[in-house]
Amino acid sequence: MYRKFFVTVLLLGAVTEPRLVPYHEGLTVAGAVAGAYGTLKGAYLSHIAVVRGALA
């Protein structure tokens, strides 16, 4: 049986709607932020942390 796994990216911080964004090949940080409906006013756009793997 073939199982299709869905990979998501968790967007937290100064984004309009913190959420899981579906990953697809070619997804950029800007695209992921757009998937969370953009940034909040006053967000530090030059301070971004990318974490790979589990957060726990």
C-alpha cells in the first residue's frame, strides 16, 4: 500500500496567522510567510530563524 506523506512548515512569530503551511518543492521562506498571510506591522524581517527537525 502506498502512503503519501504530507510535509508541513510551521510558521510562528510575527506573522498574521501562525499556522502550518504545506511544503512543496521550491517553497521559499517568502512563500511560506505568504502562506501565513504575511507579516505583522513592525516585524523584524531581517531576523528569521530556520529550524530543521523536531522542536521538542
